[in-house]
Amino acid sequence: MANTHVTKLRNFVVTVDDEHLPKIAQVADQLRAKGMTVESMMVTLGLISGTACGGTADFCHVPGVMTVEEQPQFDLPPSDAEVQ
């Protein structure tokens, strides 16, 4: 029987430390190299958001990363689905 396990992408927000703010693009490149799809960089705030299959441990050791937070995801049924 085929493996039906599907790895779900998770949403992450990474906070870049003050020392690396001028190099936020390089931090984003290193996150990409670790498997993150970078979706946006908020340079002024020092935030990088993206998606990945891994967990926070995959990204917390990248130089310049201060914190990594997984963002909650909610799956809603289609609008025409019956109420349960």
C-alpha cells in the first residue's frame, strides 16, 4: 500500500537580531538554504515570514536569527459544507 502521509507546510515568522538587520537579505538566503520558502521580509521590523515542512529547530541556529515562531493555521470547510 502506498504511503499516503502528506507533509504539511507550516507558517513561520523569524525575528532577526539588531546586529544582522543590515544583512536581513543574507539571513533570508540562509533560511532558504535550510528549506524555508521566504514569502516576505519586513526590513524595518526585522521580520521574515515564510513556509517550510520542518520545525523551528531547522532555523533557530541560522546566524542573525533571534526567534522563530510557528504561526497557527486553521482549516475551514468549504462554504457549501453542511454544518456539523
